[in-house]
Amino acid sequence: MLMQCLFVGIGGFFGAISRFIISTKVQNYSKSSVFPYGTLCVNFLGCLIIGFLSGIVLHSNYLNLDLQNLLITGFLGALTTFSTFGFETYALIRSRAITLAVINILLQVVIGITLLWFGFFIADILF
Amino acid sequence: MRKRNIVKLKLLLFQSLIVGIGGILGAISRYLLENFVMFFTGKTLFPLGTFVVNMLGCLLIGMIFALIDNYSSVGSRVRLFFITGYLGALTTFSSFGLDTFKLIISNHIMIAVFNILIQVVIGLFAVWLGYVVIRIIGRIRRV
């Protein structure tokens, strides 16, 4: 348990920092500070990669439990976020931008799962 | 390299360190919580572990943002550590997506749809609840 926590923690360290840097840069780049492009970006990226890695786990034994804890539970779990997504949607609703809130939810869920499937599909082909 | 750029880089590194440490704690909290939930409920079809950490994270983010709004002395470092670092790592969208995807491909479409709806709806409710509770406590204390 302790060793697994270590791997999860290390992955979490880099995942959180990656999320911080990527989402800040993306949000600054998109002049619209209203729509949460930053969070969308990191969540999309995380979904794509977790689909791919899950495919690898399913079709091969290249990723042992330690690597899974490091990359999937640790890194991707910290790279993506549900709380920020929830708060940003809530903030949109509170500022009466209900349509944007609904769009945010739909985009996150639909494109997120599509990307996840795509990553899985690629891993399926390669392994 | 311009001095201004070096200062900016140092700031970014410092902020990243704060976020990173929060991230370590958040990820480990998530790991332990999910195992804890699974220990009690066994392997369920509905992804209870992910649900619990995500809803908890939403509740807490509402509360912390209310604290930031109420008490402006709470600095940006708190926000970086608790919200970006800890809560960002405590909650996960990738696991949520994977859980939903696994439900879909194992032909449990209804549970997949239910998972999406309940996490979004209760998540938003939790953010609102956390925010409102702190605001109310703040008002009571001022009276």
C-alpha cells in the first residue's frame, strides 16, 4: 500500500503541475476568459491518454500495477479534474450563461468519451 | 535572458511546486478514498469510488471559493495549493470517462447514462451547497 501511494503521489505531482501549466497557458491564449478552454483541454488530453493506456493494459502486459498507479491513477487522475469543471459550470450558471454551461457539459462528456474511445481504438490496433 | 523573464520563470516554478505538493496529497487521498470505498462496498457496477471523490471535491471547491470570496486575506497561494493542487488531483475526469466507457462497451448503457447524469447533477449541487453553507456561516458569525 505504501509503495503504491508513492507511485500515485509522484504521478500526482507531475499531473497537477501539467494541468496547472497547460490550462493556464490555454486559458491565457484564448482571450475569452468566460469559457473554460483550459479545463476542457486538460480533460480531453487526459481522456485520450487514459483510453490509450487502458487499451495497452487490456491487450498486453507492458504496464504492471506500479506503472498503472504512476501513470493512470497518479498522473492522469491529477491531470484531469472534475471539481474545476463543476465549479466553472456552476460559475457560468450563476452569471446567467446557462447555454454556455450546458454546452460546456455536453462538450466535456461527449468529446471526452469519444477521445477516450479513440485512444482505446489506437491501442487496439497497435497491441 | 532578460531579468524580467527570469523573475517570471522563478514565480512559475514556485507556483508549480505549490500545485505539485497539493497534487501529491490530492492523488494519494483519491487513491486511499477509492480503496476505502471499495473495501466496504466490494466491486460494484456503478463506479462508487470515482463518484465519492468527485462529489467530495465539488463540495470542497464550493466551500473554498466561498472562503476566498468572504475573506480576501486568503491569498492566491491557498487557491493554488487547495484548489488547483489538491482538489484538482483529488477529483478526476479521466477515471469518470473510463468508468462510463467500460459501462458502455459492456452493454450497461443505462448505468453509463445514469453515471454521467448523477455525477454532473450532484456535482453541481455539491458546488452550490458548499458555497452556500460557507456564506451562511459567514453571515451568522458577523451577527
